[in-house]
Amino acid sequence: MNFTLLKKDKDSAARLGILQTSHGEIQTPIFMPVATHGAMKPLTPAQIHETGAQIILSNTYHLHLQPGEGLVKKAGGLHKFMAWEKPILTDSGGFQVFSLPKKRITEDGVFFKHELTGEEIYLDPAKAIGIQQELGSDIMMAFDECIPYPCDKSYAEQSTKKTIRWLKECQNAWTNRETQALFGIVQGSVYEELRIICAKEMRKLDLPGYAIGGVSVGEGLELLKKVVGWTAPHLPEDKPRYLMGVGLPEDILESVERGIDMFDCVIPTRYARSATLFTRRGKIRVSNKNYKRDFFPVDPSCSCYTCQNFSRAYLHHLFAANEVLSAVLSAIHNVTFYLQMMTEIRQAIADNCFIAYKQAFLTDYLGSGGKDTGSMRRQK
């Protein structure tokens, strides 16, 4: 994997770059739609491709439980198994494991129960990397401890030290360096000192890329901005920077301004399944009775398949009739909306007008009721 930093915005830390992988090129900043189980609810790979997605994310924890990395490897790897030819990033599963109610954390790994069978399963750094190597993703995430919010500083400090040690174990287990990249994950909760220490220690390992984890766990946008602001300046300028689990438009814009290159979240597809659609004037809920006779497209400025062919009234009807097509058309629009926003962000950085673009976007979007509490930013 190779990352090329093409340009920096003149008035902020926003960056324009190209990330080259064995399955293609990614223009950054980029949003990665989430296909947790190797499938994106409720879209086919062809539909995902049509939205303009350059890379998608799948989850190691869930694929390990079902169908198992061995079967995926026999099928020719995750790309072939799910018929997706572009790059794939796999989350290590750390967030999912540490969010389970019954788990036992040790200095070496985590014991947890299988969600369906109740069988005890053990996951540690070496095993997490081994699973991801069998899946064959382009970018693998290190196995870390996702610190809950809130937590006291003493716990955060011990956990951060563990994450640094586990990253070194992940690096030792990483053998397929020809075609797979490994990203470290900076932890430290909402403590500036811990974030900086963690970033500096991980930087010494000279990894292909770095992520900021442990945000979007309920801390709110203001703390999120502080954490990104503390951490990003201490990450290598010539490596991609990934902010994990962040997916509201305002979060993305604030984080791009602070030097972040990559994002992921299930919000576009999850909101779509509950009839919530993103527009430049804020979010709308098409199941609301106000849209029963609204024959305008979801967003008149959107070029997606949904907006070019269907009205808000039709989507209202589909949700009222409990038709599967309601979720499909809504997800096509929401994912397209996000990826179009990223295209505009990249163009604004190229034109040295990112701050003006951000302010204009948020004026239209938040000024029309688009503001979200952000309580569910991190979801997979």
C-alpha cells in the first residue's frame, strides 16, 4: 500500500491524497460504507458500486463467527466471496468484543461468548491478524481495547498501554505484507496526554497507516473535535489517517478540517432503513404523513438512481406498505449523498476553499434541522 499526499488546504489541516492498494486506488478524504458481514444492508455490490464507493469496510468479529475465515479463504478471499473487486478494510472486531456485556479482559486477550451458541471464544492480537489475513482484506486494523466513555484516567492509562503492547504483537503476527496493510489504532479516551503518548509510541513502529479509535462512544461532537485536534498533529503526515466509526456529516467536515483522511459508519444505511434520508437542507423522515403527496425527489440536487426516478410520495408509500424496496432506494440515496459530499470536499481542498465550503454546507444542512445528537455515531 502506498499513500501520496497531494495537497494541503491553505487555511486548515485538510488534506488531499491518493491511497494505492492491490485492489485499486482510493482518493482521500473518503467515506467507507459498512458491509459488516460481507454484505451491505440492503444493497447489492453492483448497487454499492453505482453509489461511487471506492472502498468498503467489513468486520472481523462478525465474519469470524459466521461463516468463519476458513470458509472465506477457501472461496478465494473476501473480495471474491462477496463479489467486490475494489479495496476492503476489515475492522479487527475490538469495538464489538469490548461492547459485549459478558466478556473477560486479560492482559493477553479477551474471552467472550458466541452470540448464538454461547460457546466461549478467545481473541487476541495475533489471532485477530491471522483471521484478517485469511479474509484477505487490503487494510487490516490492529486489535485494541476500545475504552468506554466515560472512564477514569487511571483505567484509560492502563488500557492505552495495553493497546500499544497489543499493536506490537499485531505487527509481529503480520506476515502478508506484500498485499495487506496494517493500521494501528490510537486510544487514550478524552485525555490529551494519553492520546499524544499513544500516537507518538505508535508512530515509532512506522506502520502503513494510523487510526483514531475510542471516539463516537457517546462523548459528543465537541469532545470528538478536541480528541482529533490533539491526536492528528502527532501522526505521520505521509501516512493515511482514519477516524473510526464517525459518520454524521458535521462530524466528517470538522474532522477533515483537522487532517483526517478516512471515515466509516453504518449511519447512512441504518438511517435509510428507518425512513430517514439526508438532503442538503437537513434530514427528512419520508414515513411522515407530510410526504404522502410530495412528488419532489428526496433531494432535487442529487443525481442518484432514487432521486432521478422516484418521489418522496413513492418512498412514503413503500414504507407504509412495508416494502423491501423502501430500504433499498433509501440506502442508495443516503450512501450516494455521503460519497458526493466527499467528492465535493476533495474538490474544495483542491481549490483552496475548504473552509468556505464547510461553512456553506453546514449553514444549509444544520440550519434546516439537520443537527443530530450524535448519540449513536459509532455503530456496526
